[in-house]
Amino acid sequence: MITRLLALAGLLLLSNHSLAAQCLTSNSGSAEYPPLNCSYSGPLEIINGLPPGTTIEIAAELGDFSSIVDLGGGSQSWNANIEMMMTGTGALAGFSRTIFMPVAALVDLGPRAGGDTQSFDIDILGFDGQVFGDPDFDVLRFTSGSNWGLPSSGSATYTAVGGVVWDIESSLALNYQIEFQGAPGGALEGFGGVTTSATTFALGEPAVVPLPAAAWLFGSALLCLGVVKRKKA
């Protein structure tokens, strides 16, 4: 009977796998944006200013949201970090770096009605960050948003999944620019340029499943155990 219980618990976990893999937040009412326990991820690249056939491919993760300020009228500002996991190609094959860049954002959020499903648009006005004095980059700067001539937007949908837990789906369509200048003595010495491109960042994969979802699974397992015991009696 223990084997059956473990199998059932496994099925419960599998049935909630997609839930656990999504961005979840446990705020009541209208959950906050951006959700503090989740991050966006997407690809970036550096092309211009490098030898022909050479690129720096970047797996980027935008998270660690902080200092969220409501500016009124749907506008807000916040700080975050972009983790840039860089891999060189072509003449830079073997180049591998991870750089953390602090960024500041200014966004407009569209109207959001109440209820169990809340959707709204995101207009990115300003989004920028930079790193100075890195061993490989004298300057590394990232910009996006209409204030920089790089119109970008997104959307988010919050769906109540029980208690105070919200499942959040969101993506950002970014026009972006990366400016860099290689540092003397580093792998990028003598290189420098500005790459303008477009990408999509998607939200997901929190570090932990919020307590209400985990408690539901545990409670279900206990309920099944109680049923088994009553049948034995």
C-alpha cells in the first residue's frame, strides 16, 4: 500500500510539474509586477566590432528586482540585474565569461481589471545598465526602450491558482543595443562596436514553489493515507 501511495504522490507531482515550472507568486489581491521571486531569460548577442564570422552569444537572465516605485498613472521604476553568460565563436572560440550588470527600468503598465485572471500590457520606456573597468570590457553598456529610440513592449497575465497563489505568464519583446570597448590586455583588446538587434525575454522558473502549492500536494498525500487506513479498518 505504501508503494501505491508513493506512486500517487508521484502522479500528483507530475500533474503539477507545469505549475512548478511557471512563475508563481503568493501576493493577495492584484499581485505585484515585476514578481520578485522570478526572472526573465532570453538570448542576446554582440556582432559589430568583432572579426568577420565572430560573435559573442549571450544567455541572459533578468532578475533580482528591487526598489520598485509606483510613479502614478501606471508608470513605475525599478532596479534589477542582468546575468550575462557569454560564449565566443569564430576568432573568440573558447572565450567564456559571466558578467552581472545592474540595470534601471522605467515602464508603463496598462490597465488591469480584478478577478481570477488579470492581463495587462507593458510599455518599456527606458531600460539601461553598464559595466566599467572589467578585465575584458573597458565599457559594456546595454540599452532598450522607447526613450533610447528602441521601442519595446510586453504583456503579462496573472491567473489565480488557489489561495493567494498566482501563476504568471509574461514576455518582453525587446529592441536593444549593446555597446562595448575591449580592455587593454584582455581577450577583447582592440575590439569595440555597437550591436543593435531584437530579442524576446520570457518569464518563468522561480527558485522555489510557494508554500500554498507545496502544502496542497502534502495535504493530498495525507488525505490519501487516511483513506487507506480507513479501508484497512
